[in-house]
Amino acid sequence: MDEFLDFAAALLDVPRETLTPETAFGSVPAWDSVMETEARFGVPIPLEAVPNLLKLADFAPYLGAGAGAHPRE
């Protein structure tokens, strides 16, 4: 998760210390799409999952998932 938070801070152009796994959509004006996350970490995030990605911690199940894998329940 630390690597992802570093990535998110750079993507959102905010100081890393301002982000936590609980940082939510809307709390950072520059919140971007998941496409950059998919490209950076080489993981697919299903389109139907996107509406549920409300805070940075919601990405955790997808980080490190293999191609075509779904998040751990």
C-alpha cells in the first residue's frame, strides 16, 4: 500500500503525508481515473468495480492481482 500511496500522491500532485488508505474520492480535487493505476501496477480493475473505489484503501485488493484476477474477498 505504501508504494500505491506514493504513486497516488505523485498522480494527484499532493504531499504524500496528506494521503492515507482512508483518503476518499472528493477529498482531493485532482482525483484521477483508475486507468493510471492499472497501467502503473499492471493490474486490471473491472469496470463494474470503479463506482466502489471511493477511497484509496478500496484499490488494495487489486494491487498485485494477476491478469484477470478478481480482488480477494
